[in-house]
Amino acid sequence: MAANLRRAGEHPTRVTTLRQTVIAGIKVALGAVLLTFFCNVSVAQKTPRPATAAKPQVSADAARGKYIVEGVAMCGQCHTPRDDSGAPDRSRNLEGAAVWLVSAEPVADWPLVAPRLAQSPPGTDADMVKLLTTGIWGGGKPLRPPMPQFRMSTADAEAVVAYLKSMHSEPH
Ligand code: HEC
């Protein structure tokens, strides 16, 4: 188009100017159509990409956390209330429970409750990660047994926290 304009400036006849203007107009219109088309195509191609890239990252962490919580560390053995038959009540998964384990030896300070973990864990993310990687709770001390002193990797602890926080979206 720039070439056309330059040529239009050099003593053109009326006919060629008109023809060039029409051709230039068609080119611009075609260009606009093509540009719109390609923009739409590239937008259509790009839009789902961040969504699919971001989503599995979050749910992959939570899925790993779920595996650790339910399949390895068995938090629900103590933190999920039990039904009448003594089985963990899955409809109240990790909602906090009376401690059913008793010590074989008398222990003065045996805890009565394993608090709720689902949805909003009882500490900041940093507290939770510290607890699960070192066994030390926010106050600077280990929790009382039978709460295990976990030594998870930071990545595992973060996955557990991601899962616990994601639990509100799970159907009960
Ligand atoms: C064998 C039983 C048992 C298991 C398994 C267990 N806990 Fe606990 N947990 C307890 C008890 C009992 C307490 C209360 C300890 C206390 O009061 O000192 C507790 C306390 C906690 C607390 C502190 C809550 C608060 O408000 O003070 C957190 C956080 C916690 N547990 C997380 C977990 C996570 C996460 C898992 C699994 C990765 C888990 N626990 C597995 C028994 C258990």
C-alpha cells in the first residue's frame, strides 16, 4: 500500500489513480478480513492454553495431597468422626473427631480431640507446612501423641495443605 501511495504521488493519470485507489481499498478490506480471521484463530488457540495449563497444576497438587492424606498418612484415622459401627464417616471427612485411641500406659495430658482439618486448616499455610515437615506446631512445640510427628518433604506438605483447602468443593 505504501508503494501505491508513493506512486500515486508521482504524476499519475486519473484512471490509474482511481484504479489504484480501488485496488488499495480492496487490499485494505482483504487485509482487515484476514487480520480479523487470524486474530480470532490465534485468540481461539491461545485462550484454552492458560486455562488447561493452570488447572492441572493446582489440581495435581491437590490430587497428590489427597493421596498422601488418604492413602499414606491416614489423617482421617483420627481427624474423621466415626459412625455407629466405628468406621470413619466419609460424609464428615476430616471434620474433626473425638480421639478414639487410648494409650496403653496412663498419660496425663492425652488429647480428647483431633481438630477439624477440612476446608480451612487450623493454621496458616506456613504453620501447616512446618508441622508436617518438622513435627513442630505454631506455638513452637510438637503436638501431643497420638498425633504423629511427620517429616514430609516441603512439596508433599504443600500438596497436603492444597488438598485440605480444596475440600470445600468436594460433594458431601
Ligand atoms: C493417629 C491419630 C492422628 C493422625 C493419623 C493424624 N493426626 Fe493430626 N492430630 C491428632 C490429635 C490427637 C491432635 C491433637 C493434638 C493436641 O491437641 O496436642 C492432632 C492435631 C493436629 C493438628 C493441630 C490442630 C490444632 O488446631 O491444634 C493438625 C494441623 C493436624 N493434626 C494435622 C494432621 C494431618 C494433616 C494429618 C495427616 C497428614 C494428621 N494430623 C494425622 C491425631 C492424629
